[in-house]
Amino acid sequence: MAPGDYQQAYRRSIDDPEGFWGDAAALIDWDVAPTRILDRADAPFFRWFSDGHLNTSVQALDRHVAAGNGERVALIHESAVTGSTTRFTYGELTDLVARFAGVLADQGVERGDRVIIYMPMVPEALIAMLATARLGAVHSVVFGGFAPNELALRIDDASPKVIVSASCGVEGSRVIEYKPMLDRALEIAGHRPECSIILQRPQAVAELGANDRDWHELMQGAHPHPPVSVKATDPLYILYTSGTTGKPKGIVRDNGGHAVSLAWSMPNIYDIGPGDVWWSASDVGWVVGHSYIVYAPLIVGATTVMYEGKPVGTPDAGAFWRLIEKHRVKSLFTAPTAIRAIKKEDPDGTFIQAADLSSFRALFLAGERLDPDTYHWATDALGAPVIDNWWQTETGWPIASNLRGLDPMPIKPGSPTVPVPGYDVRVVDERGEEVPAGTDGNIVIRLPLPPGTLPTLWNDDARYVDSYLSVFSGCYATGDGGSIDADGYLYVMGRTDDVINVAGHRLSTGSMEAVVASHPMVAECAVIGVQDAIKGQLPRAFVVLKAGADIDPLVLQAEVVADVRDQIGPVAALNSVVVVPALPKTRSGKILRRTMRGIADGREEAVPSTIDDAGVLDVLRPLLQS
């Protein structure tokens, strides 16, 4: 692409959204092509392509088969749990999805009905999602292994006609039986689905009840079901934000805007197209899994890698690179915490050097802030661009990135680069007024949001407005803070509640974390604000050392404190650095800073059900409370 393509595309997307997204709509196959691109009639509930009709499973599967690409590999399922690799062509996957759609239809699922999917990272989870979409029904994937109470809340909110689950999942050496948790959730929930379809796995075969159906038995006699055409504005899925308490917050994604935005994002942001092998190392239970394991790569005709297991961890820090070599992966999408875990175990990049990464073009990271030290390490070790993305469950695709297919830009450490076309990103103060370049503030997006973002919350328009649209007039409040520099690069420093007040000075813990993480002995860190009788709050750093690091904790503390004073200033007042064996994280890899703050403040209810290893908190609790 010629220089300036980004600026031209971005300005047109903001100044002429109807024209920009009207052209992008040609990337998918419509049953009825839309003529009304942006419907402003019910603002602030903006709708995209409101008079168009389509089916999302057709965009992901059937149209590629019809174009003569049925023998292209659509899905590679790699399981560290079973030690197996399974490939599905577009033709094979289309047949499986059509037949499971027939299974669901035989159980009474129709257009608009909800189907909850509660499964591990197996191909059947992807098949169930696409089969639900094929019927014009609405899926709600609940992260596999969620506790019964959390699952029950989602059952009651979504009111599914059918639940699709598995007998078990496997995490490392642990077999987690899903069926007992599903049974308990159904006891708690007030809503009763018609039935549950259970995928039996040999690691733990479940005893089926009167209301349960066996996946394999149903598939043996299944007949393919044709795709059901739906309105572009009909919901495709509901995805509940993690860690909610009380009534869950169900993010709605519609069919038309979702398909168009993902079809645009893959070639323009990630430089991925037909036949490319793409690996998103996430879980289908999270938004990254929805968008970039399942839908986006298939919509553009790429090959998507789906991984069951944890590819990072002691003692194996080379699994990522071996799989990239094995499957000739072009680009990898994962979380910064995964790269920090690899860096901790393999600080010299020995495993990277041992692998053939000649197919590899870029590493994309998202889910939490990419600290400059991790960026530099990965860039040097891989010899490939390391690209930060910033987006949210609510948006469904990146708000800011470095658009590798449209107009690659110089990379600045600590920045996800520039706003993606469609997102009118601003940084404002508490009054909603824009701040000068380089000044920290609240990151907002001026309405209307682009296609593919949430149009509302499931059955709760008022909560949508109250949660996102009422803080800053005419804007979507992201809840994140940061700045935009003179070159237009966006810096996201973390949630606005990660700003602490030290003796009247508002300071970003993200800025401090960037300094702490740059210490050569530190693998990863979290800085939180703790209560102080004199200054209100004081920052405290919790650090995990790199493998083999040998340093006296007092020496480390002195060096880190000096670095923070030098790079941020004495006002930061960081004087406590605690070495810990690990940091608490969600199962998607985000460090639970809010939970750590809650425990430090004596609020045990802050611990969410999404925690990966509760034992880490048991170790940290006395340190946090001291």
C-alpha cells in the first residue's frame, strides 16, 4: 500500500462512515444487500446495515466451498491434552456444522432461540457455535469450567432452549468434570432448557440423565440443515463479561456488523487472507476466541489453529515456537502475560533460536498493557514485528493497532499505535474536554461506534446507556486511561481505576509498572495503590523474577525505587517492592490487579470466579494485607 493509506482510510471512516462501511460490506455475501448502511433513527442505539439479510455460517463456510475451496484446511485442532492433531477442510467443517444444526433443530431450536455452549477447547465447541448461527439462533459461550453459580446466572439471563456441553475438560494433568457442574447449575437456575447435549470424552465419561442427549449418537442420524437468513441487526451471540457479580452483563453482537468488521479487520489489521495459517492462542470462551479463533479467520478463508492445553509454562517454554514451525503459522495472537511467562523461563530465547520460524511474520498481543521491556525482548528474540492491540469485549475487534495490511507504521514501545478506522478516539478530562497531546486522561470513542461493536446489552438497554454512554456526552466511555502523542499514537495505561491519588497527585500505576518491568531481573509485575494514613494512597510493587535471577530483595527494591524516582519523579513515592512467586491471573491471562487491591483493602468479595489458580492468592494474601 502507498504511504498515507491509513490517513485516507481513517478520515473517510470518520467523515463518511456510510460510504466507508458501505464499501466494506462488499467483503461478505448478502442474501439481501443493505441499502441503509448506518441507521441513526433510534440514537444512541445506532444500527448498521439494518435492511440487509445474511447468514454468518455461510460467510465462514459455505461460500468458500461454493468458490471451489472446499479442500482448503479450515481448522487445525492441536491438543496437548490428547497428543493429537486433527485437520478439517472447509468442506468437512461445513458438513459437520450443517449436521449439528440439524441436531439442534431436532431439539426444537429455531431462529432467535438461545443456545448456551459450555465446553473445553475442542472442535465441537466451534462446530456448535457455527451450527447455532446457521439456524439464526443466538449462542452464548460460557468459559469451560466456570463454577456452577456463574453458569446458573448466565442460564437464567439468556434462557437457552438447549445447552451444549462436554463430559469434561483437561487442564494440564487435571481432569475437570463439567457434567456435575452443569447439573448443579441447572439445580440453582430458575430457567429449564429443553435438553442438554453432552460430548462424551474418554478422560471422564459422564452419566447421562433423562434430559441429556449424547452428541455422537445424535450426530449419527443427523441430517444437514440449510442456513437460515436473518436480519443484519439480529443478534448472533451474547457474551457475558468475566467476573460479573449479580445480574451478568451480556454483550450483544449482531450478525451484519460483526461479519463486515471482521472481514475488514483480518487483511487490513493482521495482513491475513485466504490460505494463511493464523493462530490465536486464546479460548473460545473469551471475545478473542469468538472473533479471532472462530469467525474472522474463517470469514476470510484462512486456516485457524485451535489449541487445547496451556502452551506456556514450566518446564516447556518452547511449545509456541514448535507449533508455529509445525503448522507454518504466519502470525500469532496472544496475551502479553504468555510472552512474559516464556521470557521468565527462557530469558535468552534459546527455544526461539532452535525453531524454524521462516513462515512467521508478526506477533500480535492484546488483553492487557504491553510493557516496553516485554516488547523489546520479543522483538529482539523473534526478529519480527511485535504489535500491540487494544480493544475490549464490548468492541469485539481492535480499537487501536498497527495496521500491517493497510499501512504498516513505525512501532513505538508501550503504544498500540493508532486508532483503527471507524473508531473516533479522543482523550478527555473529567469534564469531557479534550486534553493536549501527551496529557493523560480518559479514553473515549465518539458515537456512533463502528460495525461489530455492541449495539446494546442483552435485554437491558437502560444499563447499556448507564454503563457506557452517560459519563461523557456523545461518547462511549472505555473505562481506560491514557494519552495520544503528537504523532497520533495512542498510549493505554490501564483502567481509570488504576490511577491512584498520592498526596493529591494523580498517578498511573501503569506508568510505574513500565519502569519496574524494565529492570533486568523482573519477569513481570503489578503495581497497586494501598491505603496510607498520611498520603491517602501509596504504590506498592509486586514482582516475579526471571528464571535463574539471583538478587537480594533489598538490592532489587533499592534499584527499582531509584529507577521510578529517576523516570517518573519522587512524587511517585514508590518505596515497597515485594518479590512473589507468581501473580494472580484470570484464565485468559489478565493480572487481577483489582482483586489484589480489594484484598489489600480487606474486601475479599473482590475475588472473581475467573481466577486461574486460587492458590496464588493464598500465598499473596498476607503480603497484600501487611
